Amino acid sequence: MSANNKRRIWFMEMNERKMKILKAVIQNYLDTGEPVGSRTISKYTDLQLSPATIRNEMSDLEEMGYIIQPHTSAGRIPSDAGYRLYVDDMMKAKEQELNEKESELNKREDLLFKKVDRVEEMLQNVAKTLAVNTNYATMVAAPVKKGRTIKFIQISQLEPGKILAVLVLEGNTIKNTIIENETELDSESCLKLNILLNTSVNGLTLEEINLSIISRMTAQAGEYGVLIRNILDAIAVTAGSEEDLQIYTSGATNIFKYPELSDNSKASELIYTLEEKKTLANLVNDSLETDGDGDIKVYIGEETPVASMKDCSVVTATYELSDGAKGTIGIIGPKRMDYEKVVETMKTIKTQLDDVFKD
């Protein structure tokens, strides 16, 4: 190669247009196995360039060593250097895509809580996937956090004889309750009680509101001492309720595959439990409170806290968010279930959920 040609190549820039043409040459050659001409490229790309302009760019690419002309009057094919540039560029794009996905994964917890519908869809899919893979019935409880702190309490006179108490917990969970009260509160008394409630219990968990705190608040409330006690009792009941516990189930009809569970009365009761879901809260709470080996617990027959599952075996696992909130996965099947497979499946799903929800 002459010195002039070397200098010309040195001044050439591998710009976006040349890269698009090189990719078009390679992709077309991979598809056809035939040398690629400028007219083909003009139809193949979105550059909207004339064949003459494309010929000039291809001539530059040839001088740069990225494409070659196998014989006179033929089109071009990629050189090894051209393939290398193409592959490196592709891998760089894939790496960037992977980094974006990792970045997205790191933000997943915040995004999930901002978009609850995505959490629901994911947990529903987990339940369905488990049911298909195991041929048993499955349940997945959404994560909940025990011992959430109180952020704010607001009481107001709803109507004669009734007071509305609004409780805001950590995580911006809002719960309302109505309290019976014979004495109507005027606006000044209502304001004083709101100040007393918020200065006394804000930042505390329900478990931290002990008798000493209640006694002090009752004394400070004077004639409204009984009302303060009633408000705190009602708040404790409301905040501790399971109404916000979301449980997703799947595979209820799988129980008909096992003769020992397919008896009409047994099957109906079990299916009702899985569809109605309220009594499943007992299983969720027991699983969260009594972790087994590696947060996986196996209930056999009478060990389960759910009456309709006394003829079953239930395997549960606990997954955890970075802020300490926990959820439960459960697989319900016959006592002769494949425990080894179920436990291994649970470990895998638990790990995947931990990775999704944690930073």
C-alpha cells in the first residue's frame, strides 16, 4: 500500500453511516452467502443514499480493510477485521443492554411498590408456574412488614356518636376505623386530642405502645381519657387486621389428580379454602413466625394450621425484602408428595424472589 493510501485511510472516519453500511453488507452476506453490491445496500438500509454514494463509502471500507472484493466486478464480502468490528460492536450493545437491565433490577423494589399491578402480576405468575411445575396447588402471599411505625393519626367527628380515626403507617399504608363515642367533640377538643395522639405515639410501633404510655395519655386527656383508650384499642385492632394481606393461588384442580384428596367433601372444602383465601392467613402467619430450615417449613397432616388441609402436606418458604417485609410461598399436595423436588423448587423460587425484591 502506498504512503498516500495509508495517509488517506488514517484520515478516514468510521462514522455512523459507514458502520450502518458495513452492518448491511455483513447481514446481507450472512443471509445470502453472495457478494453484496451497492445497489443491494441502497435497498437494504434506511440511509436513503444513492448507489453512487454507497459505492464511495464501500470503497472507503475496503481501503480500511473491513470488506474485500473477491474478484473484479463482483460485490463485497466482509473481511475478518470487518467481522471483528461487527461482533465487538454487537457485544458492546449487549453489554450496555445488560447494564441497563442490572440497573433496572437494582431499582426494581422501588418500581414494584410504585406500580403495585406489576407486583401482583409477578406473584400471580409465580403461583401459576409453581402449580404447573409441581402438579400441586400453590399460594403466594405478597410481602408485609410487621412492626410498622405510626406516622400520623387524625381523628374527627364523623356524626353524632361516631368518630373517624385515620391511621397512616410506615410505607404510607392508610387504615380507617369508626369509634363509638357518646360525647360529641368540639373542634378545639378534637385538635387537642390529635396533638396528644401524635406527640405521644408517632414513630412508635403498635407493640411499643405499652401500658405506661397509655396511662400517661389517659391522664393527659382528662375527661376524654376513656375515649383515648378506645381510640388506641381500635387502632391496634385495625392496624393488626389481615385485610391488606394479598394472597394469590393457582392449581386448585390439581388435587383431583390424587385419589386421597379427590373425595367430594374433602376436595370441595380444600378448593373453597384456596379460592376464598381468608383462612390461608393462618398459614401465612404461622410460616412467618416459625421459620423452618432455611426459612422453609414442611407441615404434614395435622401440623398445618388450616383445618381443610389436615389430609395434605404443605411446604412453605419465606422471602424477604430489603426493608424487612416478608412474604410466603406455599405448595399444597398429598402427604406422598415429592418432598425433595418441592423443597428444591422452593429454594430456587425463594432465591429468585429475594433477588428481585432486594437491592
